[in-house]
Amino acid sequence: MQTIENGLRLSVPGGVFYNPLMSPDRWLSARVLEVLLPKGADVLDLLCASGARGLGYARAGFDVHLNDASPTAVRAAKANARKNGLSCSFSCEEANRFIHASKRRFDAVDCDPFGSPAQFLQHMFRVVKPGGLIFLTATDLGALEGAFPETCFKRYGITSCATSFAPEMGCRNLIASAWLAGARFGRGVRPFLCYARRHYVRAFLQVSYSTKPDNIGWMSYCGKCEYRGTRKWSELPAVKCACGSALSWGGPTWTGTLGDAKIVRRLYEQTGEPMLEVFSQECGIREPYYDLHAFARARGREAESTEAAISRLRRRGCQVSRTIFSGHGVRTDAPVGKISL
């Protein structure tokens, strides 16, 4: 297959994975690097396939190493680099074996598997520099978002639960899994951007030396009244809602904010990406978003418009924003009892 993506001419032979629907994400990821790292910074594309992602980073001016376990994929990535006049380094190794053998340290590591990144998480901390960046993609949404909690526990060591804010829960669980993996090496992470699109969730993380579990804890959810709440990792999760119903709970998960508004605003100013404008407004609110349709169903009423809900909550002095996770959702610091239709 021959294609052009974000200015790159790519040849993708049979048997080499390439998803054109991920093109906007690959473009945005390169812009993130441009905002946060100097030109020439060392970047690792751990699972490069055709090279579409890593070569996009090279085209943006970074010193990129592309790795894949498939010889066919590495040959394709090399050919695509030559076709676009890009200079990169390459290796053909199973990802974790490459990490353990590598003497090179990277300013950013991107892990975009087809499925779960769980098997690579703790190993990535071996090759990322202190203060460096880790970009993660996961497509096993059923596990991360709560449809298959046993699978999530086996893969990530996290109990997931089904909620009306499932895409966000998937992001929170992915971030927590990275934090838990890094803590074993005396590293922490903080997210500065995350989102859910189509078949995947994506988290952009900065590595730190702080392993205080201030943002790791338990998430409780009531499907009857739409209550949601968090508790610290050291506390037992709540089991009964104030409305009398049993609570679902999940964790340990990420209970902090999902992004850094300053970084996201810089990204928006550079890219004009509408999603980033919305996320810059919502990411300072810790609480999960409310799906207005689910909230209305729980009360046997018609859902109000997003604009009406935002206007009403602002008049009550609450923090409130749209959310990138749902076209009919709002994020607010108002407790569930004060969100009346």
C-alpha cells in the first residue's frame, strides 16, 4: 500500500500494521514533542511498524530510534526513511529485550501497541531519562473501561468498574498502571494530556522522582444516582451510597487531574486543535465528568442541553466545563446532590 500521511510518503507492505485512523494522533504527538523538547532530543519509537509515527518525529527535527520485532516492519521503516530523506537509527528486537540491552537513554519513549502496553510499562522506565516523557496507547478498552474487570486485574493489577464515564475511566486506569510500574523504579508520572478516541485511549506522561501516591486511590460509582467519589489508596473504598444503593468501585486508579492546563494551552496555540481548547478548560477539575443523558435517566427526566447545564452550574458558582470525553457531558466540582435538572 502507498499513502501520504502528514507530508510523509509511506509504503506499507502486507503483514506490517498501519492504521490510517491514527494519523491525527501521530500528527498531534509530534506537535507535543515540538512544544516540550528541544530539536535533536532523543526519541524512541518502541514498536515502529511502518515507521509512520517515528518518522513523523524525525521530520519534526528529533533524533529518533525505531524498533520493531518484525524484520519486515523494520525493512519497511528503513525504506520509508530513505524515501523521505530522513536519518534515523533502527533495531529489530523484541521490545523488552531491546530495552534491557540498550545503553542509550531517551528524552521521550512512545509505546503504541496493538492491544495492551502492560507488558512494556515497567521496562520503559529503564530507558527514559529523568524528567522525560512517556506516550502510551492502549486499545484494550473493554478491560480498562470496566467491561472485563478480571482481564484488567490480570494485565494491569487494577480492578476496573463499569461507569457512565467509561472513556475517562480507561484513561485513569492507564495512567495509574504507568505510575505503579514506575514506582518500582523510584519514579512517578504525571499526566499533562490524555484522551479517548474511537478504539483507543492515549496518555502523555512526564516522569518525575516523586512517588508519593497522592493521586492514587479508589474510585466509587453509583449507577442509580450517578454519585462518584474517590478515596486515598490507604483507605478502604466505600461500599454503600448515600442513596442506599451498593457502590461499584475500582482501583487503584488515578484520582488526580488529567492534564496540565498551561501545557495544553501552549499546544492549542500552536495547533489550533479544538479538542485542546476544551481540555485546557476541564483538566484542572479532578472530578470525573457527568454524562447528562445518564444523569437524566437516573432521575427519570429529559436530559438538558450541555449549554444549559453549564450556564446553570456557573450561576451557582461551580467550576464547570465541557469535556472532550463526551459530546453530552460536563465536568464540574459540584457534588452530585447539587446537580439538579
